[in-house]
Amino acid sequence: MNKKKKKKHQISPYIEPHDVSEIAEQTGNIYRSLIVISERANQIAGKLKNELHTKLNEFASTTDSLEEVHENKEQIEISKYYERMPHPTLLSLEEFFGDKLESRFATPEEVEQMERARKERRNRGRRR
């Protein structure tokens, strides 16, 4: 494993209750706040998954014979590190309450414009 220092997360790995009005306060709407939190959690999860796969691919064997499959201590350490990390939703909540996230929702006019563009693309695909 690289000799780089590992990031230590100071976030509690346990789910803690939050006041609904406190969550809604950030965006003015509980549902919008939950969308922001969940979208960020998905981004974090994807990033962590890519990091893990990149690190584990370094240990990938070029042959698939059962005789060559063996446990690798470094590989196990990497996997355990990622297992001990707080859940992406908890990381996202921490960012949300720490005012580290920015969000922007489309206006009704923008939504209408996107719908028209989507219909036009769909119609062009049918004409071909």
C-alpha cells in the first residue's frame, strides 16, 4: 500500500436524528434538501467506488487459475479501510449542514425548455 497518509474521517459512523425543519431550512423545502443530500451522496459513493476499484485493480491477476488466487494483505487492508469509512449519506449530511454544498433548481421555464428539447430529439430519432 502507498505510504500516503490516510484521511481520517471525524464523522460519526452512526445515524443521528436531525430536526426536519433544520434540514428544510437550507433550501426552504424538505424535499429539495433531501434531493441535494441524496445527489451528493450518490456522487460521493461513485467516487469512492472508483477509487476502490482502481486500487484493487492493481492486485488483479492476469490469469484466473484457482492455484494462483491467494489473499493479499495489502488488498485486505484497502478493503477494510473503505468498509470502515462513514456511509456516503453521512458524509453528504455533514457537507450539507456545514454549508459546503451549493444547489440550484431549474425554474419552470427552464424545465419547459428542457422538455421541448427532449421531445424534439425524440422526434428526430423517429424520423430516421
